[in-house]
Amino acid sequence: MSCSLSLSPPGGDVSAQATNGDTVLYDASGSGNLDCILLLLNHGASPNVASLAFQLPVHRAAYEGHYLALKTLMPITTKRAIRLSGMSPVHSAADGGQAACLELLIEKGYDVNALLGGHISDNYGDMRKSPLYFAVSNGDVTCAEMLLSAGAEPDLDPLRCLLVAVRAGRYELVRLLLAHGADVNCFFTVISDTVFPTALQYCLQDHMMLRLLLNNGYSAESCFRCRHDHDVLENCVWERGYMVENTRNAYTNKVTVGHVVYAAQFSPIWTGLVSQGFICGVQ
């Protein structure tokens, strides 16, 4: 499609912005029309002017998947403009699921571990920060694998990427993250001060996911520990496949064999662990 942009009358402002701060170049980048982009640039349009949402033309091109537009804008967009925006084009490409654009950015040396600025991250309820989080939350195995292969760290976000994948039931993503060193015993400590395993809370009814986590080193004992002086396992021993209390009686805060039997009958976590063979069952 040819560009129908007219700069008449002479002296038209190619840097004009809409009420939301979007520049003409930003809109042209969203359409991917290289003729319009080049015409605007040749007449002085700046690629370093952000919208009120802190978005630059390079972000828009990356998100929409306009490869040639992105390739044109990358070398003329300053690192300072990107830093002040609080968001890397890598985030945009991962968010849009644009593998070709993401590959281009990686090849050109953009940081796959760049983090969102606070003024951007605060707009998301999940406090996401990394490009990998965008790919994982979208269920995008291709972009996630590209980022991880390029050195993306899987545990940079407050809500870990692994927990997002587990909660969504994305087995392939879970395997991929674990293969690249994701912490299988991670916790979402922002909203919880317990040591009850966060990942297991997200897969109580999914024994396949449970087995996947446990096979990769998940600590089953953390299910039965408490920071508040109520450690279930502290005074218990295993005898002939039973977990029984050594010395404490029913008036203590420690578990009794009756409590264990009750837990085995009604706790999805306990029954899941038992059925998968990771903990000896009670009878």
C-alpha cells in the first residue's frame, strides 16, 4: 500500500500529537506502512517522543509485528528514550507474540532481562516486570523458549513465571521453565507469609501437574510445616507406613494420628501426594 500522506500546506507539523499523546509517527508505526514512516522521518518526525502511556513508535512496531518498521526504528531510537519510557521493545514483542520481531531484537543485543519501570508495572495487577512473564502469561511457548534460550532469567517477577504456568495448566511451559532453572520451590511472598507451597495451591486437582513438580524436586514436606510454632512433622515419625506422634497428646498443638487419618481422607494435597507415591500413606 502506498503512502497517501500529504504535507500540504507546506510546513505541516509532522510531530503533531493527539490528545492522548500519540504522534503521527506512532500511528504510522502501528500500521506498518514503511513509506509513511520514512516520509515522516525524512521530514523531521522524532522517533523518541513518547505518548502519554509512555509508548514509543518502536514499541508499537514491535507489538504489532511490523518487522521492517521495527528494523527502521531501532537504530534511531535512543536508549535514553527507551529507559525513560519504562519499557523495552522486547516487552512489546513478547506481549504481542511477535516471534520474528523478538528474534530481531535479541540479535541486535536488546536485554531479555529488562524490567518494566514501576510506573508501567503498577498498571498490571500481577506486578509483572520481565518480558518472559508476558510470554508465559500469554501461553506463548515459542517466545518463551526464545527468551530463555537467549538468557532470560525465569525468577525475576514477584509472581514467578513458573507459578503462572502452573496455575494455567501449561505443562509444556512448566517443563520449559524448569529445564531453564526456574525455582520449583518458589513462593508468592508478596501476599503470603506462610511456607505452604504456592505452586501446589495452584494444582490441587491436577495430579499430572503435581507429579511434574514433585519429579523436579518440589519439597513435599513444606506442605506440613508452619512458621507459627505448629510444625506438624516436628514430633512425628514414620512407622510401618504410618505417620504417628511420638510423645505429644491431643491437648498439644501437634498433630495426632487421628488428625493425620482425617487429613488423608479429606485433603486433596495429602491424597495427591500419597496417590503419586511421594509420601507413605496412612490407613
